[in-house]
Amino acid sequence: MFEIELANQFFDNISTDKLEVIKTIFEHLKKHGDIEGSDAWRLPEIPRICYVFTCGEINLLYDVLKEHNTIRVYGFDLDPRKNIMRMMNSLKHEWNEDEEHYPYIPQTDRPEKIIRTVEIVHQGFVNSFDIGRELGHKGKQETLKRHGSYFTRTCTELNLLKYNLRGKTRIYYLTDFGEQLIKFNDHWDRYSFLSKLMLDFKPVTIIFDEIYYGKNALTLELIQEKIEMI
């Protein structure tokens, strides 16, 4: 059984019918420690991956401390549309706070190969040559390394992978995001998680802000202009 810790004044101003739904959710969390269908998020205010479970008009935000058998519930929002926009805008990567980091526009193709790259590293293939070969590319060593580098660089920019140097060779390993992606068994859950990470890629957030807040139309010229500014 898990203990549940609640934010202060969590139950203030909740109607009785909503309160009953929330209590039912809590009983499930206490028994199982999670809820199938919860989306994983990374918020700047919370130093670990947290989860959002949507039930009708209720979006419950929580994280799980398995080592303490504790679930912390941070809050909820009765308006899913506002909640989704707030969550999207607050998603954050470690490099967002690094003033000297300049985002790289990766050379890559289909999302399934990004996911496959994370799987390959999880399986123990941790350098660009082996990753390029496991992705199905053929050719000389440098060709395989180059193809592997395309995808490892993409995964690094999305904070799915990090690396240590062994001599001049980069040895890749999974970040918390990479570990979380691997935990999803469902194909579409992995795509959904990857989509959220892509939405927080700095060039994407800049263009998104221009469309959503600046009320500009999405055009090729707008995309080119904003990318050139990065």
C-alpha cells in the first residue's frame, strides 16, 4: 500500500461529485501506486518525472516515490484545456537553463528511428558505430558512425540520451526521459511521450509561441526566420 501526501488546501472548493471521483482515484493509487493511462511530464518545479491522469474534467498531477511507498499529489485542474496549455508551456529540459547551450537542428528522419535509437542504447549498444549498424545502415565504419551520430545527436537534444567520453569515443546512456520512454509498452504511448519532448525542443517552442501568443500564421517564412535567429 502507498501513502498519499496532498498539497495544502487540496480539497478546498471542490464539489461533492468531483470529490467522490478524486477519492476513488486516490484509493486506486494507494493500492497500485500508479494509474494506467497517466501521461508522464517533466515540470521545472518538480525534480523528477511526474504524471497527469485525466478523468473527465479532472486532471490530477502526482509523482511516485517508490522507495518510500509514497505518492505526492500536487494538484488538479477542472478545466482540461487550460491545464494542457499550462503543462505544455512548463515542460522543461536541463539545457533550457544553460545559457551557453545553442540548440542544434538534428539531421534525422522518422520518429520511430528516434525511439529505436533509445531501445538500442538500452540493449547495450552504446557508441555511434554500433548504433548505426543496429539501425540497419550498411557501409564502411565511418558511414555507420555518421548515421548513428545523426540519431544520437537528436536523442541528446531531446534529453533522451547523454554521453561520457571514453578517449575520443562517446559512450551513450539513457537519461530519466530515456528510461521513461522504455517503460512504455504501448507503441502509441511512446509516440505520445516523444511528441511532448519534441514540443519542448527550443526551435519548436519559439515557433509555437509565435503562433499561439503572437497570433501569427504558420508559414515556411516564419519557420525559416525563427530558426535563423537561434
